[in-house]
Amino acid sequence: MKEELQAVATIMALVNPAMCAAIFSGIAGDRPRNERIREAFISVLIIAAVLLIAAFFGTTILKTFGVSLSAFTCAAA
């Protein structure tokens, strides 16, 4: 359970939903409400898909490009 909480906290820190909401509001603030909701929903789906792909296939993708997990961790830090 501790590892899952750490993973969620890490993703929340990386994605920073409060800042993303502020940026989205600034970009789409003058559009009609239903269009903003539709665009926000599509954005959430795309982001969720990218995060799920990274979660399930991230190490496989890194191995395909010849990058070790420790090298990636070093470069990301």
C-alpha cells in the first residue's frame, strides 16, 4: 500500500493538476461551457492513456530503446 501511495504522490507532483487547470482555464476561458467540458474530458482521457501506457509498458519501451531503468532514473532525477 505504501508503494502505491508513493506512486500516486509522484504522479500528482509531476502532473500538477492545479497548474494544468489554471493553464487550461487561461487557454479555453472564452469558449462556451459545453465546449470547455468536452475539451477537458478529451484531455483527461489522453493524459490517462499516456500514464497507463507508461505504467504498464514503460520498462518494455525503455528496453526497446536500449535504456536501462537505472539510467532513466538517473536522467530523470
